[in-house]
Amino acid sequence: MDVLEAILSRRSIRKYTTEPVTDEEVELILQAAMAAPSSGNARPWHFIVIRDHNTMDEVARMHPYAGMLPNAQVSILVCADEKLENHPGRWPQDCAAATENILLAAHGLGLGAVWIGLHPEIDRIPLIRKLFDLPLTVHPLSLVAMGRPNEKKLPPHRFKPERIHYEKW
Ligand SMILES: Cc1cc2nc3c(=O)[nH]c(=O)nc-3n(C[C@H](O)[C@H](O)[C@H](O)COP(=O)(O)O)c2cc1C
């Protein structure tokens, strides 16, 4: 799939078939994640690949918008170690860029995926920290649920020319 086609047709997919996602697909997706831009090229990210449904069910129980997780084939926790940063405080932007790359790579491979928000909802972080044994310097940004799509969604068409300014506001 051409990169522009992938960007313009990506949607959040929350229904999945029971067909597995392979380890090879997950590795390709993580290659895309780690190819993302990052502040000072620090790449402070770490990724936790989750296939255990007990874990996904537990996140779904505590997170108000993660109802798709029990049906996901795999999910990826995107987090960053603040000790790896060159410019402190930029890790959310670095992890957001990596998360978008994960979504686009999954879509390009014919998978469906959705971004589940964690940061900066402070009520969601302690359980995630405990569930995944995260060290104190490691901060979770998002969890991406994925599987083979069991729903079809049209391209979004969100282009708004009136939001574009030239030279000044
Ligand atoms: C920071 C962020 C947090 C999000 N959190 C959730 C979430 O917790 N659960 C969910 O189902 N979707 C979540 N989404 C997905 C959005 O709901 C979705 O991207 C938006 O509705 C646009 O739809 P689309 O992705 O199909 O284009 C999140 C997206 C972003 C960027």
C-alpha cells in the first residue's frame, strides 16, 4: 500500500476476527514504531507485546474505552524510559509518533488497530504500572489493540481548507 493511501484510509478498528497475528507481523510493526522521529533522536521508547488475554481483560476492566481488548489478538504497550531522553519531557511526543507508526504499519499489513489512551489520565497509570511491572522511570503513553479486521470503515475525509493559513494566521 502506498504511504498516502495508508494515511488517508486508516481508521480505528475495534472488531477483530479470531485469526492470529503472527510474530513476524508484530516484528515488522515494531520496526515501523522504532523508525519514528524522536526528540534529539533519543528514541526513549520501549514496547511490551501482550498476547495474554488475562492481561488484556484486566486492562479492559479498568479502562473505560478499552472494550475491544478482550477480542484483540495482540496488543502493544508503548512506553518510554525518561532516563533515555536527551530533552526531558518530550517522551509523550516521541511515543505518540511511534504509536501512529504502529497504527499505519498495522493498516498497511491488512490488520486493524486502535490507539487506547493512557497518558495523561493519572487514574489509569498506576494499574498499568503494576500490571506490567514498569520501573518508576518508565511511563506508558498508549496501548494499541490489534487483530485482523472484522469491520469495514470508510476513509475519513477530514480535510478542511479553512484550517490552513499561509504565512500568518
Ligand atoms: C490520544 C488518543 C487516545 C485515544 N484513546 C482511545 C481509547 O482509549 N479508546 C478508543 O477506542 N479509541 C481511542 N482513540 C481513537 C480515537 O477515538 C479515534 O482515532 C478517533 O475517533 C478518530 O477515528 P479514526 O481513528 O477511525 O480515524 C484515541 C486516539 C488518540 C489519538
